[in-house]
Amino acid sequence: MEKEMLELRIHGRGGQGIVVAAAIFAEAVFMEGYYARAFSLFGAERRGAPVTAFIRAGKSRLMPRSKVYEPDYVSIFDSTMTGSSLISGLKRGGTLLLNSPEDIQSSLINALDPEMGIKLYSVNATEIAWKHNLAIGSFPMVNTVMLGAMAKNSGLASLESLTSSIRKRVTVKLDENIAAVKEGYESVKEVGSLVN
């Protein structure tokens, strides 16, 4: 970690495991020797409602306890979410990770300034979650898949630390979640940078 502190923001929907994902990721970052803090913000507590989680990681244990307004990394767990507010404040040279089955949504790309040098990554987390039978009813649980992708493209946590944190916090379908995090780590791909 080159900077004193890095900030991540996760967007998703209730039922996708956003809150648990932030806690797992923060613990994995802590295992790597950094301080980390995770917390979330959500309105209606119901499946499908928008949820935002925040993670800070740094060399100092003193960190702000406010929302992350200018993240270094933004991860969007639900491919149906749109709107420029999802990527608002993303720092110059930052990273955007999308759960996307195909090309990145043009509405999000159009909202980004080409001068910002944003790195774009995608992983088909929904398909991987279905493949590993990670669903509640018809709702795929993409959190561990996205965690693998976040670890790979942020460099903040190793796959080993992430797997160890998952083993501590996940009690249902543990083997499937471990397989999903590994596949997410291996499947994330850079799809370009926004540089004019």
C-alpha cells in the first residue's frame, strides 16, 4: 500500500451479502498487516433495497468514521444498478469493478470523465454464484465472488487472507463460497482505462 489510507465503496442490493462482504474484506486486509474499518448504510431493510458499504484501509489505526465520499475503489455488486451517483467522487486513477455479464454499462462509462484515468474491471459474479449454487431462492449471492475480484484488483488482501476470513464468518455452504472466491479472483478482467 503506497498511500497512507485507501477507501473503498461497495454498492449492491439487500440480500447480496454486502455488509458481510465488507466485514470479511476488512478482516482480510487486517490479516495483511494494515488497519481496516468497515461499515454500511442502508435504508429499508428488505431484499433488493439499495445498500452501500464502506471500507477504509491504512497504516494508521486513526481513520475517519464518516461515509466514503471520494473512494479509490468502487465495486458494484448488482449489474442492474445504474446512475452516476454510484461512481460519484471516484478519485483520479481510481478503480471501478462491476459484476457484469458482458461489456460495462455505457451509462456508467458516459458518467466518467475520460481525463480521470479510471481503470475498469469486470467479473461475471452472477454466473459464478449460480455455478456454485450460491443463491437464496432466485437471488444469487455474489458477495464472495466479488470479494475475490476486489482482492485481485486492489492488491489489499491476498487470496489466503480472504479465504481465512471467509472461514471465520461463513457457516453455510463454506466449500462453495471458498470455490467462488477463488473463481472470482481468477476471473476478474481489466476491460480498459478511461484515458483520453
